[in-house]
Amino acid sequence: MSQQYPQQQPGWVPPQPPKKMSTGLKFALGCGIPTLLGLLVLGGCAVFVGEVADEVDKDLKREQKSSEAENKRAGEEDVKITACGIGDDGFGGQELKVKLQVTNNGKDRASYLVEGEVTDQDGNQITTIDAFAKDLNHGKSKTENNVAFATGEDLKGATKVTCKILNVDRTAVL
């Protein structure tokens, strides 16, 4: 007995195994396209972050100009020197008598950092003025006593002193 095999039909081609993808194509599809998409996303994020940073920078510059203007106004209107002179220290020596009146003329509660100088009759600096008035409500005032210190040696030869405010840093308190 012989075995019979079905006859092949004319034009019949046996199935071919699928062609294998080249390594380069696999790499391009597996790594290249996701990398390209990632770069596009990062580029978009970089542009977005750059625009946000520019806006923040503009806001900070506007706020800084506003703050500088407010500090200038505060230096001219809110801080006054109420005493500036040389007096007897009660022990036979001399001492500085320097006082400030700080009034919050701004619209918000604020603290004030005041810097200045005390000079003698020849314009030589004797010492600095340093004062801090904390948490003043709108319209309220505070007297700052003894805001400049000098030793008897510092005052030696001084017959007259001049006090000058150099800088006022007004900070709104929330």
C-alpha cells in the first residue's frame, strides 16, 4: 500500500516565514521615535518654563520698583529725627542723644529698618544710626530712643553733630 498525498493545486505557494526586521529598524522604532517624542515634549516644556520665568521676572521687577518707591516715600515721610545732639552722660563725659519718630503713613501694617549716620562739625562720621520699628499699624507712631552710640573717645573734639537718614527699608507685615 502506498500512501497518497493530496495533490498540490497549481499556483499554490507554500507559506513563507515572515521577514525579520533589521536591527536598525528595530532600534529606530524602539528607541528613536520615543526619544524624538520625548525631545519634543522637553522642548515644549522648556519654552513654557522660559515664558513663565520671564513673567515672574517682570513681576519681580515691578514689585521691586514699587518697593523702592515705597522705601523712598517712607524715608521722606515716615521717619523723622526728633533729637540729634551731644549731652552730658551724668558721669562727667559726653554722650549722643539721637531719637527717631517712626510713623506708618502707608496703607498696610509695616516694619521699618532705618540706617543713617552722625557726623561732627567737620563732616567726619562719628557713628551710624541703626533703628528697627516693628509691626506698626497704619497711622501709628513709635519713638526710637538711643539709635546711635558713640564713646567719649568718638566724641572727642566734636562740638556739634548732624544726623542724617541714609536708607529706610519699609516691609509690609501680613
